[in-house]
Amino acid sequence: MNLRPPRVKGLGLVAWLAGILFFLPIAWMVLTSFHSEESAATNPPSFAASLTLDGYRDFFGTAGGASPWPALVNSTVASLASTLFVLVLALPAAYALSIRPVKKWTDVLFFFLSTKMLPVVAGLLPIYLFAKNTGMLDDIWLLVILYTSMNLPIAVWMMQSFLAEVPIAVIEAARIDGARLPTLLARVVAPIAMPGIAATALICFIFGWNELLFARVLSGVVAQTAPVFLTGFITSQGLFLAKVCAASLVISLPVLAAGFAAQDKLVQGLSLGAVK
């Protein structure tokens, strides 16, 4: 016997409809990626058109085009390295703001968040001139430094709320046993706050992987990332829809795979502290 009130059923139906609406563009992109360019360009689209892998062959360069592998490797290096650096820097900062709070720690958090309020394009010219004068243009490590600095404020803000849920008694017991700060962070705080750390790492990885503006301006051929490589498919000859859809799907797969693999920790981390 179903005892759920009609209002709950209605909200469930709305949630399903919203989920389907969000999924339809992705399903359309996946279907279009398996169509030929002629079938993909029809209006209205032909759902019964024959399927082909030509879009994926063109993307991976088997038809004579540029190979996407250097761009994919650059995106992987920039995203993973910046995420690792963010976690190493954000964990002690969040510890100082939560478990061992400094004076006016709320003002410190607001200062961190205020750095995200500056339009990204406003800092583009100074950073470009700095990179040019230091010889770091088209250098993947410049993007690593930028992604680290861009994601660090939001990481500290997120991890502060996660680390605030760590029991103080556990930390005090570790201190009595002689644990120093590095050991305390690595063996006591980090395992307890692992869901929150995983959620922060996933968000920083996604932000780093999807970043386009700085990568477009500061990289050329050597440090070109996957989003920049994707924009190269829009040429003066027109938009090849099937090829772009295939490329978009392949470039989105690492983020989707990371989100799927860490979905349990992501939910735990984002809901940490919601239930007392």
C-alpha cells in the first residue's frame, strides 16, 4: 500500500521530468555523433539515419587531421596537477580556519571568496604580459599555476566546512600521543574528512578540465588543452556537427567518469554537516 501523499508524488514526477529535460541534449549529442555529416545537418534531424563512426575517426585523426592526444594529455596534466596542489595547500588552510580558527576567520573566508568575484577577463592582460616577459607562454605549467590559484579559494571555503565536522576529541587524543601537524593532517584529519576532500578534488578537477579562456590565450601548440582543441573544429568552412559532437563526447568522458566513480563520496561530502 502506497502511503505517500499526492504532493510527494507530484514532486517526484517534476524531478523525473527535469532530469529527462537535462538528459535530452546529451542524448541528442551522443546520437548525432554517430551520424554522417549529411544526416546530422538535416532539419529536422533524422533519428532513423544510419549510424557511422566517421565522426570519431575524424576526431582521432585517422582521416589525416590533427591528433587530439597531445591536447588530452595536456588537459589531464593541468587538471590533475593543479588539483593535487590545491589539496596540499587548502588542507592546512582549512584546518587553521576550522579546527584551529584564527581571529576573524569569517573575514578571511570572505576575502578568499571575494577573489572569485573579479571577472576573469580583467586579469587576462596582466597575466599575458607576465607570461610573455617570463617566457612561459605556451607552457603547461603556467596553466597549472593559474588553475591552482583559481581553484584554491573555493577549495579552502569548501574544506573549511568539511573539517569543521571533525571531532575535536580525536585531534586532541592524537596530539597527546605526540602526533605533529603533518601527521595529524595526513593520518587523522584527512581520513575523517575524506568525503569532503573527494568532493573538493572532483570540483577542482572539473573546473580545471573545462577552463577555456586562459588556455585559449596563453597556449599555442605545445600546451594546447582539450577545450582549445575542440574550438578548432569551428572553421571558416562551416560547423561539422557530427564531428563536433563526437569530439565533445570524448572530451567530456573523463569528467563524467570521474564524477561517476566518486559519486558516493561526492554526495557524502556535499551533504556533510547537513544532518546533526
